[in-house]
Amino acid sequence: MKLDKYHLAFIPLAVALNVSMGSIIQLLKLPIYLDAIGTCLVTLSLGFRAGALTGVLSFLIAGIVISPVYPYFIGTQVAIAGFLHLVASQGLLAKTWTQILCGIALGVIAGACSAPVKVFLFAGIDGSGTSLVIAYFLKSGQTMLNSVLYSGLASEPLDKTLQLLMTVIMLKSIPRRLLVNFDNPLLRKNGFLI
């Protein structure tokens, strides 16, 4: 898909959404992230490459303004864009119940991508709100790897389901006259652009 002025204006807004939501959650130390909503919006509106670019740029900027650990999780953002593009190309986001199932699956994938980075680079503690959940599992006698995996399974599916549902609500609230400028087949296939 060729990027035009609408697309190029949308990507920085989505990056700002990722960084600002990530900042708020990091500040509050909640055991969720909400830092990929912009990635989801752009992936569904413009496709995989633009979505992955949005995620990468978001985490590079977040590494400067929020926490230096963010760039290490760029691979997770690319995986989010890839999985979301895959399920959207199958039309699996047209119904609420499939959106929830896709959000849960997205959380499992994101958790699996993030766990090795947390364990091997940060010894399980990266300063996010989920570090408290990891500490709980460690205190209960679990190994570091199991603690990180259990923490991911406890928080990531909820987090990614919330993000996906928020993305769907945002897409449905964008006026059709603006959404038609993106003219991505994923929007039509999933009922966002009729």
C-alpha cells in the first residue's frame, strides 16, 4: 500500500497514542501496558508494514521519554502487527466474540515474545507494573522463567484484549468520510468500512 498524506499524518498520531498511554500506565504501575493501541489502529488501517513501523517508532521514542527498556521489546510490537494483520486478513475481527478470542491469543503471543527479553536481559524485573506480579510468583517459590511466564499469562491476554477492543471502538467512531481515505481491504473485510 502506498502511503499518502493521510497515512503519513496518521502514523505520528498513533505513535503519540502508544507513548502517551504507555507513559500513563508506567507512571501508575498498573499490571497492564496499553502501549500498542496505535500499533493496532495503524495495522488495521494501513497494513502490516505501517503497523510494525508505528510500533518500532513508538518503542524507540518511549525508550527516550519513558524507560530505556522499551527498545528491547520492539520485536513484540512487530509480532503484534503481524498477528493482527493475519487475523484481520481472515475477517476475524468482524464480531465481538472473535475480537475477544483474538485479543486473548494476541496476549499469549505478546507474552511469549516478551518473556525471553525480561528473563535474559532484565532478570525478570523491567520496572513495569507486571514486575510486581513477577515478584509475587517469585516469592511463592516459582523459578524466574516460570514467574515471568505466569505473569505474562496473567496480564497480557487481558491487556491485549482491552487494547484490541479499544481499537475497534476507535475505528468504529472514526467518520466514514475520513476512514475511506485509508481504503484498506482489512477495514472492509472486518466491517469497519462498509
